[in-house]
Amino acid sequence: MRDLPFKLYLKAFNLAGKRCHQRADRSFHIGNWQFSYCARCTGIIFGQILMLVLLPFGIRTHFLFDLACLFLLFIDWGLQYVKILESNNLRRVVTGALGGIAEVSLIFKAFYYIYVLVSKWV
């Protein structure tokens, strides 16, 4: 029974490993426990959840804001990928959160505009 928390942690870690690289140097830690997702993925998930909570309250973002957030996410990733500028976990989680917010916002906008177009035909 004592091993249950560790077994649950391993199950979550292995499940997340199918979606994220889980590098220890790019992940947050609580004590000796590494987060199941890297800092950028953690930020993206946080941003997605935050926007899903805010949408029912009528909080929306502008299309250009969404594009800017995704651009920042891509620039942060790209500069690191081509080894021009190494990112840090704070920048990864912030750009990830902005990207997650933009992603949900753009998906919402797409569904809304599809709904408007279809409702005109019906």
C-alpha cells in the first residue's frame, strides 16, 4: 500500500512520455519527483485549462494576440532548437501558457465561425 503513490506517479509519468520528451533539465521538480511533463508542456496545459475556465465568463482574446502568443512560443522553441539562445524553464512555462491560451482561443473562434456559417444555411 505504501508503494501506491509511487506506482501512480510512474503510471502518469509513462503516460505523459508518449506526448512529451520529459527531459529532467527542462522539467519542474517537487523534491525528488519530476513533473510528468516538461516546463513548456506544463505551461501549455495550464494555458489551455485557464482559457477553458475563462471562456464561459465571456473572456476572449483578440485574434492578433493569439497569433503573437503562438509566434512567441515558436520563436522561443526555434531559437533553442537552432542553438542560438538556450531557453530557461521560466521562459518555457510562460511562452507555453501563452501558447495554450492562444490555442484554445483559436479553436473556439474556429468553431464559432463554423457555427455562424452553418446557421446561415439552415
